[in-house]
Amino acid sequence: MLSADFCDLKSDIDMINRSEADWLHCDVMDGVFVPNISFGFPVLQALKGICKKPLDAHFMIVKPERYIDTAAKAGVSIMTVHQEAVLHLNRVVSQIHEAGMKAGVALNPATPVSALEDIIEDVDMVLLMSVNPGFGGQKFIENTINKVRRLVKLIDQSQSKAIIEVDGGVNNETAPRLVKAGVNALVSGNYVFKSLNPEEVIKQLKSL
């Protein structure tokens, strides 16, 4: 949603509703954990009123555990927090589940997959950042492909049911390679919203 037209957000959400997209990915940034500020709960609450797709909320903020109940009340279906921003990750994942949401854990490009070895069985989704978080339109980090393969092995070995999501630089060139490596969910912002036919682009991504 970060790449949508905030002056005409309802039109873009209507497009998402018509499209084959499974979720609406919402990047919440605080200007502390990442060098940018996006939007907060009033926007999420407004989205829930018009968006027919589940809200996949990616919290790029410090101390996201303070907002678990607020996120649930705002209609968030999947709450993803950063491993780097949470001191007691196991506790936070449990609290997200107790609040009725699915729990995702995000990793920055420089954070190894091994950081999740002791919690991978408890999470519903792992979000691998394929750019440094904070801004849309960045160049895809090639090492992400190898990182996906390492995460697939970790999930298989642990018999975790976690799905793999990738965010950053997802387009017609990188998306097929990511899916081939084992990615289950693709987050695409600029590539979708800046295209001449966003619904068709989403359809093409879904067909991979």
C-alpha cells in the first residue's frame, strides 16, 4: 500500500478488491527503526472498512509489542514484527496469536536466517526483506535468492508450517526466481501501482 495514491486511496483499494491479490500489505513505519514515517492505526482502521482483502501489516517500528491489541482491534489479520526490533520474540509471537492474529517475523537483509532457528516452529510467516526497509522503489538485493533457499531448508528440517514472504524489488524479473527458490507470498508495490494495468500485473504475479 505504500506505493498507492494517498490522495485517492479508495480507488486503489477498489482495484485491490477487484484483483486476484490475496492480501493488502501495509507498511507501518515510525521513523526510528527505519528512516521514514508512513501511517498509523487511523489509516489501518479506515482501510479495514473498505478493503475486502485481509490486512497483512508489517510493523517496521521499535517495541511493536505495545500495539498488538490495537492492531487486532484495527482489523489486522497478519501482524509481522522485526526480529531486530523485539527483545523477547517468543513472548511477542505468543501475544500476537493470543490476540487472534497470525504472527509473522521479518528479517532485514543482513540478518541471517539462523536467527529464527529456535522460533521457526511457532511463526506463521517469515518475511525476508530483499531491500533495506524504509522506502519503496529500491533495487533488489541478489543474496535474497540464496537466503530463501536457506530458509526453505530450515522450515523443512523443523517441520514448521511457516510460509515465506519477500518484500522489496519484486517485479517480472525477480518474482519468477523467488517463486522457484521457494517463496509463497510476494509483496509488490511500485511494480504494481506504477504500471498501466495494475490488475493484470497482479494476475501475472499470481500465475507464477
